[in-house]
Amino acid sequence: MRRDRITKLQDRAEAGDDPVLKWLVGNRETITKETGKYQTIRYHDRTIQNKHDLNRVSAATLHSSVDGEGSKQCSQVRGVHRCVTDGTKLLTGRNYVGALQLRSNCLYTKGRAARGRVAKERNCDLCGVYESLSHILQKCARTWSQRTRRHDSVVELVDQLLQKHGYKTEIEPSIRTAAGIRKPDIVAWKEGACAIVTDVTIVSDMESLNYCHGLKVTY
């Protein structure tokens, strides 16, 4: 922040016609020291020269942490995270806070609560394995029905969007193939134009999205 202030002061001196400001910027020892001191900044053993560098290093630091690793692939699906800053009223205040906690891996789990406490229980009382947020969202038997509802709600949303764009759709048709019966979530088509086969896949944020997508396409 201090370096940015000095840089803006220098830019004003160069672009303006104030002789006093130009003299101060060119001759004051204090400004010269500040310029040299903050020309390069070290942050987490990396050199920061501008805000882009700072954002890049901050992201890398977050993604190397336990709570931030799941956000590593966020840049591939920017639209999913638009709710953080779009300011709409689609979320109540409580749900908005909950969404941010979910995104930051800050919701309560036994595993998270047991950090640094060796004697504290950290396993799921139903499954008997380490209770992380990933376990609750993707694997725990207790949340099976909610996972199904989550999947179905995404399918319904995609179906509505396809119909809005003029496609005819069929949900979960049984299609005979050489490899057996296939039941994709949605088959959408426009007469005489094209057809689209869509299968919704919700995977752990620790998985490679490209790899999981490739598996589904191959299937």
C-alpha cells in the first residue's frame, strides 16, 4: 500500500504541471528511500511487484493449505463462485454466510473440531471414519438422500435451461447400446439440427475436474 501511494505521487508529478510537487518527488530523500525500500516485496519467499503477483501468490498459499486445497480448481468454473460478489437476493443472509463457510471449508465437522486435540473424537459416529467436510458431502450414509436431491436439483436446472434455449428434452431415458443399457440424465435435441447427451457429475473438490469429466465422456 505504501509503495502504491509513492508510485501514484510520482505519476502525478510527471503528468502534472505543479513545479513544487515535481521538486519534492525528485529531491526529497524520504521519497527516494521509500521508493527503493518498496520497489520489490518478498511474501512467502516470492517476489511481489504488482497486485497481480500478490493475488497469484496469495492463491498459491491458500491452495497449499488444508482448508484451501479444494479451491485449487475454482478458476475453471468461475461462474459457480459468482454468488460471492454478485449481490443478488437469491440467498438469505444466513444461507450466504453458510455458502461462504462451505466454500472456505469452515463448517463444523468432528475432524475440524479435533485439530490439535489428540483425545477428542474425530470419526463419524455412523461410518466410523474420519469426519471431514468431504466425507459428509460425498460419502456419509447419513447424507445420501441429500446428495440425491442435490444431483436431481442440478439436473432439473440444466433441463430448464435447455428448454429455454429451444431444445426438446427427455430425462433419464433407457438407451440400449453394445455396452449395455445407458441412462444419461438428459438427452436434448433440436429437430434436424443437433442432439446433446448430458450427465450431471458431482465429485469431490479434491478430484481433477478434467479427469472426472473425461471418464464421464468416455462412459
